[in-house]
Amino acid sequence: MNLHITTPFGRRSLTPAQIAAQANAAACPRDATVNKWAVFRHIARAKDWIGVSDRSLSVLNALLSFHPETALMPGEGAGLVVFPSNTQLALRAHGMAEPTLRRHLAALVEAGLVIRRDSPNGKRYARKGQGGVVAQAFGFDLTPIVARAAEFEAQAERIEAERRTLRLAREAVTILRRDAVKLILAGIEAGIDANWAGFRTRYEAILGGLTRAARLLELESIRTALTALVADVSKSLTLRHETQESNGSGDHSKRHNQSSKPEILDSGNGIRGGAEAAVRVPLEADGGTAAAYPLGMVLNACPDIVDYSRGGIRSWRDLSDVADLVRGMMGISPSAWRDAQDVMGPDAASATMAAILQRAEHIKSPGGYLRTLVERKRAGRYSLGPVLLALTRARAAAA
């Protein structure tokens, strides 16, 4: 390897990263050839690992466009040096301001993607030899891209594999969350004798540390815990079913008075399917909403209400405060809100308000709609559980 380290013009200092880039370029075989746009895609995927921003990549894209060939080959003479002026380079970088352009050029140099080949006066130009062939050029050398092409490709594949694994883990957790919620609700609505309060507590404890930016290890841990929970809930439901079949009691032949269409918030002042299509749940089923339906289940079905809280919703009291705020924003009168709290109970009224907000764009009159739900509750024809289940299904379908 014949290494001759060049230094930058003016006050710019020579850094260890620049020395390493020149060493890589000198070690690159002269006959190495890569497709510049294929390498650029690999660099774009691995930009966080390399340490460059998307704006810096825009400048690199512009620099590559000044090389006339698609294939990059170090060769001899001017090699892979491009020498556009800042004005022309800024135009191809979508009108980037010159101070910003200089900053991103420096970032590309420091990341070891290009090398400065400065002229004696710092200008960028080329000298042509016999036949008009460029014999010497001063500007930015793209040889490090060729030298590190295999490295960039390997990192891009690794990052893509990690993203794929993370995406699959998130999908698995989403499905398990859905299964857990629906199985627990099915057991409660069917009146099966099991420790549903314990299952709900386990569900909330598992998801207590889940964030939007959860990493793979966290997701795998949550996935394992949810898998065990779903298995236990499924076992409780299956045991009850097997017991009914083996007993052959009269209860086995009784019909469950439930419509196939769950109660779901819809446009207008009514509920889709009407009173005769709603799920019949005893009035006292929502008497203690905090005990019957976990707060996490409500927020999972109605996540929009969280956006109106200052520090998040961690208790039913927090939900009640935010529901009162949202009530005013939707134009629901204080008297209608008090009636809902008196008839439904504070917790169920707050959860109902969250459900109305979740479907606000489909409801013409939120105030009138809330009063309709209050009257249905008085008549024993409204229950919160089917509403949460329907909203959870709608969100899962949309996802």
C-alpha cells in the first residue's frame, strides 16, 4: 500500500477519522467496482450506525450525481474525485443553504465517506491532459465508498434483520394483547366462574412497562408473559366448556341471550344495531367499573383520550379529570355529565366519555348521544364491556 496522506486547505485540521479514510482508500484495489446507487442505499439504511443524518445523505447523493458513471472504480489519474462548486452542489441538494452545505460536507468527511482533495488555493477544479482526459482533479474523493462497500452492505443487512425481528415481535405482542382482552371479556360476559380479577391484574402488570419505543428484549419478555396469560385464560374457558359437556345439565341447553352484533359507537344519536341488537348485560355489571374492567383495557380501546392529559392517565381519578375536560371541549353540558355519573357511576361515565371521544368524528351530537346512553343505562340496555370490545376490534382491524 502506497499511502500518501493529504491535508485539508486553510484552517481545517487533520483528524484521525480523515487519516483512517485515506488509509482505507489507499488499500482499495484499483480494479474494485461497485454500483454507486446500490451502495448509497446501504449507507442510507445504516446511517445511524455510520453517524450521518438524512440531510448529510442528501449532500452525498448530490456528490454521487456529479460522477458521470453508475459504476465507481478507483482507477488511475483523477480517479473518483468530483469537483462541483458549492453553488451547483447546493442546487442538486434541493437548494440547501451554503453554511448548511458546508456543515454536512464536513460531516461526510468526518464519517469517512469522502476525502477532501484540496488544491493549493482551496478551489475545486480539474486539469486535463492529452485528448481532454482529466489527469488531476481537486475536490471530493469518493474512493472510501468503494473501499467500504462490503462493510456498508453487511451493516445494512444486519439493521434490516433487526428491524424485521422487532416488527414481528411487536405484531406478536399486539395479537396476544388482543387475545387476552377478548378472552377475559368473553369469560366475564359468559358468567364463567374463574379468577378474572386475577387475570386482569396480571394483564395490567405485564403491560405496565410497555412503551411505544420498547426494545426487542422488553417485547420478548412481555410476549412470554402474555403467552402464559392467554394459555391460563384459555384453560379456564376450556375447562368450563368440558365440565358443561360432561355434566349434561339443563344449563347446557339454555341459550345465551346475546346478539352476534356487539354494541359499538356509531354516527348519529343511536347505537349500531338498535336496542334489539345490543348485547344484554345486567345493569349491575358496570356498578364497579374499576373492578369489572381494568383501566389498561379502557385506554387500550380508547387511546385518544390520553393525548388530552398532561402527565398521562395512571388512575381512574386521572381518567375522570381528563373526561371532564374532554366533555367541555365536545360541548356536552355539565348537567348531562352529572346525569351520566349518577346513573352509570363515575368510572363507567369516564370510560364512556373516552369511547365517545374515540368515535367523535362519527357522532353528530355528543351531548345528545350521551343522554341516549344514560337512558339506555336506566333501562338496563347499556353495558360498557361490549363497547370496549367493539372499539378494540375496530382498532385491531385498522392496524
